[in-house]
Amino acid sequence: MSASEPGPAVDGTIAAGTNPDITSILVENRRFPPPKAFAAAAHLGQPETVEELRQRAALDPVGYWCDVAKTDVRWSKPFTQGLDWSDAPHARWFADGELNISDNCLDRHCETWRRHKAALIWEGEPIGANGPEIRTLTYQQLLVQVQKFAAVLRSLGVQAGDRVCLYLPMIPEAAIAMLACARIGAVHSVVFGGFSAEALRDRTLDAGAKVIVTADAGYRRGALLRLKDVVDEALTRNGGAACVQHVVVVQRAGCEVQWQAGRDAWWHECMAAAPAGMPPTALPAEHPLFILYTSGTTGKPKGILHTTGGYLTHTTRTARWVFDLRDDDLFWCTADVGWVTGHSYVVYGPLSNGATVLMYEGGPAFPDKDRFWDIVQRHRVTVFYTAPTALRTFMAWGDAPILKHDLSSLRLLGTVGEPINPAAWVWYRSVIGGDRCPIVDTWWQTETGGILIAPLPGVQTCVPGTATLPLPGIAADVVDNQGKSLPADVGGLLVIRQPWPGMARTIWGDRERFAQTYYGRIAGMYVTGDGARRDADGNFWILGRVDDVLNVAGHRIGTMEVESALVSHPHVAEAAVVGRPDALTGQAIVAFVTPMLGVQTSPALAEVLRSHVASEIGGLARPAEIRFATALPKTRSGKIMRRLLRELATAGQVTGDVTTLEDFGVIEKLRATDED
Ligand code: WTA
């Protein structure tokens, strides 16, 4: 554990503190213009109109977003103010307006013919004698459930502004609980079901959640994920979380659970007793909607706070334009609701548009490697949105499981979460998309709320490997460390020069950290933490993180968190964590560990430490590799030289500048301990 070490570019990433100029050697000449039939039916199919719109939005971004907010969102009290930046960098959008997100996602559709349209089509993972369990909720049915659960939350004492933690599998109740919170102005904090008790406890405490909504268990990869057990542990371990008064438990698997009378309640029993018809509460546009924890470079995870009016404006518009959502689409975003993609493009964006969303509980290889394609074929999915790491896994499994199925219903494909290598992009287009579907590579972050850079598929030519252009109203740029725009083909920092409605408002409980992290590096600009370059056509090529955040299988993991977990083990004296490229997961975690004096290192200890990290943070943070070392390479001022560790982990040797290294012998020793 130590501050990051400045250094030059390594593997397409740019270390902080150096001149970020790097030249990319990747040249991609393949171009895929929109298919004629696709463009003819698209929301945006006229390049000239879109060009004009882009220009207008660039001249007056606030005016542009005000128009979007008026057309895409239903307000119970219209707003008269666009952006209020007087408390910069804490933005306020449409601040004097009032609305309710569940009203926008449900009630407004139930007043139209969409009332009986499917909102959610859900499929469970297990396959019984009659196939998988499938539940369909029309907009009307979803509304009734949300109204009831909103009443349940109220009966448990939840008021507007109170926090509710959701620790759930991918089941309809996750969406119902989110929308029910939104209906009464409670703030949800969804914690991914793969996180450990410790991580759940930290997040629950930080948010000060009054209620946790969970399930007895969920199904994942043919196994039971016992969520209620984890909640019980989180509420007792290390002093527990005294803020939590109630735990509502969905009976998903029917397995045995521990029960604490007075605290625990069954979802189905509460719902049976709940009154119908709870109306939506009109909330100020800046009322908090949710907190979502994400990894930072240092310290504990950051509770990213999103609010109501701006977030809904942004997600509604981007869902419709980027995914070209139509009433006859079946949209499947494979992300878990525990991540921001699940918030913005499983729940809020698509439902606000009145779309039909497919939700799947489980993994892609259960019972066989063709499960996703079986789902696409059976349900006739039309728009499919997933992560590059999943695509690389499918590629590795070979085309046979895909070719077995009729995927002709698909008309548009999307990716998110990490850079997609052109080979995977082209494979996606040809094998899954039948050379027929445009691909939208969408760049965004937990902090941005919704998509910022992506093609508009009816008008733009797609180029494998680039998210192409910023959406209208988004002022993205590539700059040097001083904030000066860089010319084409020079790598630098990806920044956003102007506020946008979906941007995070702050870090929960830490305004200063928000300002420092995102606006502290270059005055007046949102610094994304990603490196990028623009090509001569203006397309943005994302080069990966420039800070010490790893991207493993599309999930951001702070090196600091993994290091803290490692040093919390009594046998560990010091630890440094780096990422190395991995064919499947994008990056894999390599941990360099100095054991306590007298501790015997062994493959068994490495295994213990890997499991220790998994139990502290969750399986997604389990290091792929642990390397023991008697010392770590440090500068004279005592900073761990991660750049050297990255080189060792990636190339097996150090070729870069070592003039600041304090002890040259350390590198030799590290190389000699490769066998662990
Ligand atoms: C990376 C996920 C390249 C990037 C929505 C970003 C991408 C981080 C792309 C955010 C993309 C996301 N191309 N890189 N299309 N999309 N990233 O907060 O490094 O989980 O900063 O949000 O993922 O991850 P987060």
C-alpha cells in the first residue's frame, strides 16, 4: 500500500503525473456504415438532421438539455431553471421542477395503450421439467407491485431521504424495490450480490441504511448464492450495522434461513398485507435517487450520488437514441442491477421509454454454454447489450453454441465496461450479429449516470474499437495535464468540459473528495480517469485507466482496496497490487506480497490469501496470482514503484527507468520468486 508511482505509459495506460502524450500504433481501417434498412426505421436516420442538432447542442448545451427534459420527462411541476453551477462542481439541473421517477417509468405508460404491454420479461436460471421459470410483468402489473412495496417501505418507517440497501439477485423484486424507493423518495443503494459480508457492512454503514432488502438466496452458475446468510453476517460482524432496523427477505430459493424476529420480515407476507394504490410523491429535481459504491484510487469505495430530474433526462434520452428503442423491441442488457449499467439500462432508461426489458437471473454457461443464445432465440430478443469480457469468453468457447440458434431477431448490439478489441468487435458483428446489426460501443461511468460517448446507430459509421463521438450536448475532449486540447492521434486525458444532467452530484458524505477526485486535477473540467486519443475523424479511442483502478471483467476494482484486504491478514506485512492484461477479463489482478518476518511462504499460503481477499471484498477481487517477495521496489521517498511491478507482472522483466529505485537487488529477487 502506498501512493501511486508516476511513470511513463505502460500498456496503453498513462501514469498520473507525467506528460500523457502517447501515440497509438493501432490502425483500424474497417468501416461499417449503418445498414439502409436500419437507418430507414431508426429514430435518428438522417445524418444532416443529426449534424444540425449536434451543432445546436454544442452552441447551447444547457438549452439542448432543457429541451430534452421537457420532451422526454413528465414533470408534476415544470422547471424554469436549466443548469445551476453556482456551487460548482456540485451541479444542480432543473432545480425548481418536481417529478417522480416511478411515475415516469410506470404511471405515465399505464395511462396509455402500454398499460398491458410487457415491461419486464424475467427468466430464472434453473431449468425444470417444463423449462426455465419465466415471469412477465406488464406495466400495470409492475405498477401494482411497486405501489405495494412502496407502502411496505412506508410501513417500516422509511421516509423520503432515508436510505434503503438492496442486496438482491437478478429477480424482478430488484427492479420493484428500486422503483418503490423512487416512488416515496427513499434513496436506494444497491450492493452487488457477489460482494462479501464485510463489503456489504461497510456500504450499509456508510449510507446509514435503515432497511436492507435481500433474498434467501439466488441462483448463479448452478449454485445457490445464500444472500440472507451474508446479510446476517454483515449485521453481526465487526460491530454490525446498528442503523439497520429491518431486513425484508424475498423467498426466491426456499432454502433454510436464520430468522431474527422483529427485524426480519418476508417480502410476500408484507406484500399480502400492503394496501394498493400508493401515489407517487412529487420530488424536487435534485432529490437524491440512489447511491452506488464504486472503486476509487485511494481509500474506501466512493458512494456516488445521483439525483432525480437530470439522471432521468439523461438515461431516458440515451436509452432511446443509442439503443434506438422502439415499442416492438425486446431489450436485453445483461448487466446485474448491482452495477450502474443495471440501474440506467435495465431499469430506469428503458422503462422510462416504455420499452420491454428482458432480465435473466443467472450465468451464461448454465446448463450449457449456449444459454444466452437459447434465451435470445426463445424470447426473440432484438437489442442485446453486454460487456467485452463476456464476448471474449464466448469467442473462447467457439462459435458452435451460437450457430446452433436462430439469432435473426437481433437488430442492434451494444457493449460497455472496457475497451473492446477490434477482433472481438468484428467477431461480435459477424457471429452474433449475422453481419446485419450495427454495434454501439458505449463509453460511460458510474459517475456519468448514463452514456456519454457512443454511435447513433442509424446515422453513424461504426469503427471497430472506438466508441466514436460524444452524444449531442456532451463536451468531451482529450487534453494534456494542463487541460490544453491535444491534436488528433495524440493520447491524453479524457475530460468533459461542460456539466451534463446525468452527472454525479457528489460523493455521499464527502463533498470535498468529490471535488478533489473529479475536478481537482484540471480547473473547471471533469477528469474521467481514462486515457484516450481522438483520430482524424474525431472518434474517441479509449486507452484504459490512467489511475490505479483496475478493470477486471468490466468491474472497477481499486488497487487500494485489494491491498488493504491483503494487509489485514496477519501473515502479510506489505502488499502492492497491479493489473496485467488478460485475454478474457481484460485485466487480471497480480498481488506482490511481503510476508511478516518468519512466515513461511508456500502455494498454500497464496491460496489462503486469495480466498482472504475474496471474503473481504468478494470473489470479483480475488487475485489471479500472488507473488511473494522479501521486499517491494520503492523510491527513495518510500513510494512503491508500481510501474516496475506492472512490467514484471506483464513482461516478466523490467526495462524502464530504474534510476529512482532505492535497492536494485529487489527486482532480481522479485524475478526469482516467479514460481508462486
Ligand atoms: C471503462 C460502467 C472503453 C472506463 C458503465 C470507465 C470503457 C470505466 C467503456 C467505468 C467503453 C466503460 N470503452 N472503456 N465503451 N465503458 N469503460 O463505473 O475505464 O463500472 O472509466 O461504469 O469502465 O466503469 P463503471
